[in-house]
Amino acid sequence: MKGTIVPAPRRPVMLSFDDGPRPGTTERVLDALAARGGLDGWPLRAAFFTLAENPAGWFARRRLFAPYEVWTDKGSMAAHPELTRQIVAEGHCLGNHGGRHFWPRWPWFRRGDRVMALLREWERTVERVVPDMATDVASGGSCEPIARAPYLLRTPAWREAVSRAGYRDVAGITSGDADPRADGDQVRETLLARLSRAEQADSDPARPIVLIFHDTRPLTAECLPAWLEAIEAAGHPLLDFDPSRC
């Protein structure tokens, strides 16, 4: 119709999840992604940046986690290998989030070799848990090697280790689901506001925004379907995760 104003396309969104896998929540996140599957029969594909282990005990966690960290129920591939295999079998990318969740600003993690040891610990766990990961996905194998820094702190030691190990270093914008005080509505408003800010910071409408959730959070497992509906309702298409577009 003459004079009709066509809205500008919104930037697409790719999904990622940190700190898993954890029973009771990760499988519900996988179900939500499967419910949004395409005509090819695969779920909406995401990236899961997993942990090899979550150490037991307050003292061990305090030496690893950020000093302000109160949320210590992280995931573990070693403890939950069946969930790790399910992530891969359903076509999602598996990313290196470290052997354990660590705060890169601790003095003992300011050396590249210390960070490299944690990256290698994750790799050894994957080799043990999903030895045939490259052939588990009928669409052509697993994604290229990807990694994400804990707390998104890409320190010089992190950058050095990731580069030496041959990973694509994937960042993103946080959804707000890690805030223990937030409810589902507050996270929805937070993530939509952050998507708008990210869109304003980059004028390329084709460049996907990588959105970060946590599959260990009960709130995320419960509210993810509604959040994805809100993202699409705001005009942001949801795309399969593609590391080459990060």
C-alpha cells in the first residue's frame, strides 16, 4: 500500500547457555529448544559452554569463584555425562568454559599456562564423556572449537591461552537470568532492553546478537519458552547458533 512504512528489520539472535550441565534444568532447556525445531527436524541449535567439574566444598569453590559469587551450584560434565551427550546428540555446540568455573582476576589465574591447564582439563573430560563427539551430530559433526571466559573476563592470560589452543573466543550479552533477585518478568524486560542497546551499538541488521543464559538456573528452565516468545514478538528472529557469525 502506498505510504505504508515498513519497519526496519531487527537484528537476529543466537542463543548460548553457560555453566552446565545440571540435572533438573539442562534437560528442560533442551526441551524448550526442541519445541522450536525447524523443518529439518533438529531443535533450535544453541551453544552450551559447559564445565568439566564443579568442586565440592566451600573452600575449594572460594579459591575458584569470584569473591562476590553466591551462586555456586554449577554444572559438571564429569558428574552428568548423559546430559553432555544429549546436548551433542541434539545438534548443539559444546563450548569450553573451563575445567572449573574460575575468576580470571585471581592472582593464580593471571598466567596463561594456568588458564591453559583448565582448558585442557575440559578437553580431557569431553574426550572421556563424548569420545565420538565429531560424529554424533548427523548434520556434519560438532561445531568448530569455541570457548567463553568465565564472567566474560577476557584477561590477557585468557586471550593468550585461547589463542594458543586454537579456540574461537565467543562473548555475548548477558540476559539477566543470573541475578538471583530477578523474577521471570524482570529478566524479560532486562534482556529486551539489552537487545535494544546492542542493536543501537551496531548498525548491521544482519549481524546476530549472541545472548547468554544459564541452563543451571531453575528460573531459566521455567521461563525460557516465554522469553523466546518475547524476543520474537519484539521482532528479533531466532537463528541456529553459528560460530562463524559471532
